[in-house]
Amino acid sequence: MGYDLWIKGFSIGVLAALPTGPVGFHCFNKSLVKGKISGIISATGIACANTVWVFLVFNSLAIVDNFMTKYDILLRFIGSVLICIIGIKGLFEGKTNTIENQSNNILLFKEFTTTFIAVLTNPMTFIRYSIIFACIGMIKLSIQHTIEMSLLVFLGIISTWLFIIFITHKMREKINLHSIQILNKILSGIVIVLGIAILISLITEIPI
């Protein structure tokens, strides 16, 4: 496959990194409120979870598909509740305080696991990648190519987020504390609304 695989894998990673969902908004908000290190750690959690999903799409596909079908509602419920908690927590983070100054390994790990679990418990990620790879003709790959594709998606996601975080950091230097706090509340509110929307969609799907 050569360069063709590299281009496709990296491009898929770039598209997957676009902050259009609740976890993306959360990561953007972390970069704005807490600083670039917090944003990078959160983005790494997103990238790692997506990498796991890409690997699972090509390996043990039937097992994963059966698991997703069986526990779809439960996983989406856990994910949506976690998203709501993330948004609510963000609303009460009134002070901008870079994670560098806190120098706490436990806090760094928490930043990573929050986004990692939120993405990993979203069955739509599995469906999205399954559709994408089917559309570009990648139904089955060798172990070597699967590992390469997973790493390329990771690189695409993390590269895109590093660019977004760099831009956010420049914005952060030019706006005042009050403006950052307002943006924090707006972004946290969006995350909460998206989390509630997922919960409502689940309620409508549950048979009575």
C-alpha cells in the first residue's frame, strides 16, 4: 500500500480530530482555560482511544460488533453521563490556572483518562470508522498494515490537535480573564447540552 496507506490514515486522523463533538469541545475548553499542557494531555486521550477503535475495527471485528450491539445503550448511557459531568465540572472551573503550575501527575492522568474513556464508551466511533474504512475499500488489513493505519490515525489526530491547541494558546494570550471565563461557561454549556441530547435519544430508544 505504501504512501497511499499513509495518506489515507493520516487524513482520516485529521478529520477525526475536528472538534465537533462534546469531547472535542471539552478538549478545546481545557486548552483555553487550563493551558496548553492540559489541552495536549486531553488530546492524547482522544487520540489513544481512537487508535484503539481503529485497531479493533480490523481485528476481532465480529466480537466487537456483537459486544457493541449487546451493550450499546449501556455504553452510550455511561458516555453521556460522563460528558454531562465533564460539562458541569467545567462550569465551576472559574479560575484559569495552567496545569504546569499544578505539577500533579494524578491530575495529568485524570485529564488523559477523562477523554480516553469518553471516546472509548462511544459506540458511534466504532460505527464511524467501520463505514469510513468500508467506503475506501479497507475491509481487511494484515496485522502490519493494521498497526500502521492505527499509528497514522493517531498521528493525524494528535497533529491536528497540536495545531488547534497552538492557535488556542495564542488566543489565550490576547484575551482577558473575564472573556476566558465567559468562553469557558459557553463551551461547558455546549458539552452539557450535547450530553443531555444523547441521554434523551437513549430514552426514546428504550422500549416501554
